[in-house]
Amino acid sequence: MGSAFRLSGLIILLAALLSPVGLRAQQMRPHSILVLDQSDRRGPFYYQVSVGLRDAVSAHSHAPTTVYTESLDLDRFGGEAYQEGFRQFLEAKYRDRPIGVVVTVGAAALELALRWRPQLWPDTPIVFSLVEEADFKRLQPPAYVTGGIVSLKLKDAVTAARAVMPGLKTIVLVGADWDRQVLFRNWKDQAAAGIPGLEIIEIIGRPMSEVVERVATLPEHSAIIYTGLYSDGKGNYYPPSDALAFVAASANRPIVVAAETFLDAGGIGGFVIVPSSIGAEAAQRALRILDGEAPESLPPSAVDAVKPIFNWRQMQRWNVSKASLPKGSEIRFREPTFLEKYRWRAVALTAALLLQTMLIAFLLHERFMRRKAEVESRDRLSDLAHINRQATAGELSSSIAHELNQPLGSILTNAESAELILNSPTPDLQEVREIISDIKRDDLRASEVIRRMRSLLKRAPFEKKEIDLNQTMREAFDFLRLQASARNVAVYLQTSPQTLRVKGDPVQLQQVILNLVVNSMDAMAKMPYGRTIIGRTEVNGDASAVISISDSGPGIPQDRLNDIFDPFFTTKEQGMGIGLSIARTIVLAHSGQLWAENQSGGGAVFHLSLPLAA
Ligand code: ADP
């Protein structure tokens, strides 16, 4: 930074030594700018011009430059007396403040500066800004005057109007009297010349009340082109952007504008002049002159300050798509889309949803695996129960054989008797009939034994259905009765008077009962007499059914009451120790409970509780 500064200083010094004129100019020009603004800078447009100018001056850091600004307020004040008074005021005010360059804003300000120069700043160059082409030609400024010429064309505004209104037929020009307009005065002639294929309505120089009324009922396929209104026609003055807001509030067609500061006030956009560029351009010329360049070496030229800019909000209102705008258009006031506005919230929400989905998927998988495991364990249980039943069947086989022998024996005896009767010369057919009916009964008895045996031995999958627990209990006890009498055990069954509806697998539940009764018979095997088993069914409240099987055996050692349900726990020589563990597993699979107690009068009692079906 320091070395750059030194280097540029050296270059300036060398240039000054080589050129005596340059040296003189450099010495004579103080680093100060007086801005003469034709407006009073109330409105945003002129304010933006001065912002652009000041920013450019501040950026010019190598030589601090003072900026003075005077607002001539020529919109509202004029006449010889006012102008002369202002000149005297400036003369007095800046008597001891040398001015390096005068910058004018607007053609009217340039006109006054040219007139005042011989008296106020005889040697000071003038840089003009915001001067329209026609004004420039009219004023024909001398060589010490330079600046940027602005060119705004009605043709460009029409291009913008066609972009925002498909099938444009009419343009409606809204603005102050042409002669009062600074930048758009020449549009008067351009409008008068006409535009091929378009009708032109002029609402020019009319009071605000009339303007507002007329813009509300414009024909279809028309667009407004707004140049600027400065008063309401009743002596009230306002910045033209404020006036535009009134017009926009009642207009029934989009409003094409030609100044950047009209965008915010309700204009849809167009080829707009950017005021800060005007200020910046003027400042750059002024600074070059202050740095030693002669104004003659910077001839006036067109300034590039017009850009196609459009208002997104108004585009939405008039349904104008981006595609229909002129090439290279800039869009302002675009509201961020939902995603742009809530980007992080949307990302967080999506992440949360994703996480939730993953969690749900995981839980579903988990559930599926648990179901699968449950099915597998039930299959195993069925297999194990089947083995257990086969063992029981083996144990019961002698009594079953006995049970089958009985009917088979009487069938044989009856058949022989029938044969004898039939061989006699006068057979008693009535008796033969009775014998045959006995044979049938015995045959049914035998096949019933076989049916029960087969049902005990069948490998059935675990299957729950609604059953009556009393019925299940009765069938199991019937099956055991013969075995019991063979082992000298008295068996009693007391079922509850009401039916006990439970959801369960009848084969499996019968097996539980069978296991408990066979265990009781085993426990009493060594007793010389008094072997008794009592089966009971009852309801416990509204919720469950309870089966109890008690015996008159020795009971279970108190500290073993739980262990007996463990797999492979047995106290029997030939025991496998799986009967009770299978029984408990079956009961748990039915959401029930199985537990053992000792009776106060001796003997063990097993309780089995199952939830009643709703
Ligand atoms: P196992 O009959 O093959 O021994 P269990 O699981 O059916 O296998 O029984 C385990 C043990 O529980 C038996 O060995 C016995 O000690 C005890 N037990 C079962 N029922 C009774 C009962 N009613 N009275 C006394 N002890 C019993």
C-alpha cells in the first residue's frame, strides 16, 4: 500500500516535470467538488445519484476530496430573482472555499452553472450529469465542460411493454407536461411520430385525480409507460416515485418504468436508468480532472446507465414469466422459494423423516424377526411335545393294549355264539340281531381307543381356537381312567357348571393335563392304598379359568416347588425331566400360568390358569 502510494506519487511528479501545463493544472486545482443538483434531493432518484457520486469519491483514496452539495430545487422554484439570489448566496458561501470541479446534476443545473461560471468559478471545469441528448445538443457546452450524456428511448420502453403484455395493442403514456420533464422531454416528438401497429394514449400533464381514474379502466392489451409526475395539479409537489405508488394502486394494467427507483414503487420494470451509475460516472470524470487531466481530453460521451431490470412481485401480479423478458434482464425483489427460505428447516425435517423411516423399517424388521422366532419356537415346542406324547403313549401302552383287548375279545366270543346259533336247524334270528348289535358297540369302543391313541400320537402344528376347557378336561380324564384303575388310583373330576371358553390348542392342553395326572400317579406308586386324584375346573373372577389337579401323594419338597419345572429335573429312575417343563411352556404359549403347591392335608396340587376368551 505504502509503496504503491510512493510509486504513484513519483509517476505524477515525473509527469508534472515533463509537462509544465500539467504541473500548473495540478497546482491550481484544489481537491474539492461542488455538486449543483437541480432537484432538492427529496426523492430516491436524486438521492441515489449523490450516493453513487460520494461512493466513487470515497473509493478514490489516494487524494482526499471534499464534496459540497447545493440543491437548486428547480422543480419548485425559478425565475430571475431566485436564480440571482442563489448565485449571490453561492458567491458569499464559497468565497474562501476554492472549488476544483463543478459537477452538475440535470440539464437545468448545467445551464445555470454555465451562466454563473464567469463570475463564480472562471477557471473551473464543469462535469455535467443527467443531461439528455437533445439538451446537450441545445446547450452546446464549450471545451472546459465534459460529462455523460443520457439517452432514454421510447422505443426501449415499448419493447419492455411488449414483453410484459402479450399482444400489446395500446401504450398509455402517463407523466407530467412534456416541457416539465427532464429526461423524457424528447419522447413527446417520438410519440407524435407514432409507433407502427400501436395506439398511443397520452395522459400527460393531467391532475392526479384524473390520472388515477383513467388508469383504472384501460383497454385490454394495453400497458402503461410512466415517465414521472411531480405534482397533483393543486400545488402539492412530491417525488415522482411517490406519485407512481398512487397510480399503481388503481392501475388495471402493468406499468413500465424507465428509472430504477420506480421499481419499488409499483413499476413492473423496463430499460431503467440507474441513478447511482450516473453519479459514479460523473465522479470518475471529476476525479480524473482533479488528478490533472484536462477536461478537453475527456470529451462528453454517452453514459452506459440504462439496464433491463424487472420487479418480480409485479411479474407475479401480471403473470409475466422470466422467459418473456428481454435478454440479460435482471430480476429484483424475488421472494425466495420455500426451499430457499427454509433450507435448514427443510433439511432437518427431511433428515428427521428419513431417520424415522429408518427406525420404522428397523422396528418392522425386528417385529418380523421376532414373529419368525416365535413361529420357530412354537414348531420346536410342537416337536418336543410330540416326543413327550410318544413317551406318554409308551408309558400308557400296556393299559391301552388291555383296553383294546376287551372289546376285541367280546367281539370274538359274540361272533362264535352267532355262528353256533346260525348253524342250528331253527336259528333264533332275534338273538343273532342282538349279538350283532353288541359286536358293533364293541367295535366302536375299540375304534374309539384307537382314535384317542392316534390323536395323542399325531404331530399337529400349534393351533389356537376357541374351546371349552371342561370338555378338554373330560376327554383327558376319560383317556386316563383305565390307566388309573390299572394302577389302583381313584380318579374324580369336578367341572364348573358354566362352560369355560378359552382360546387354545386342545391337543396341547390335553397333554398338559395328561402329564400332570401321570406325574401324580407316579408319585403315589409306592403307596399301599388311598391313591386319589381329583381334577377340578372353576372360574376365577371374570378373567380366567383355573384347572387344579391334586393327589394324595407325598407332595413336593418345599424348596423344589420351582425347580420341578426346570428342563431335565427329575427324581425318577427312568425319568426324563421334561414333562413339567413342556407343560409350562405350553401354558405360557397360551398366556397362562402353571404352578405347584403342597396341600395342607398332604399331597401336591398343580394349578393351571388360562385367560377366558372375551
Ligand atoms: P419326570 O416325570 O420325567 O421326572 P417331570 O418334569 O414331569 O419329569 O417331573 C419332574 C419332577 O417333579 C418329578 O421327577 C418329581 O420329582 C416331581 N413331581 C412332579 N409331579 C409331582 C407330584 N404330583 N408329586 C410329587 N412330585 C412330583
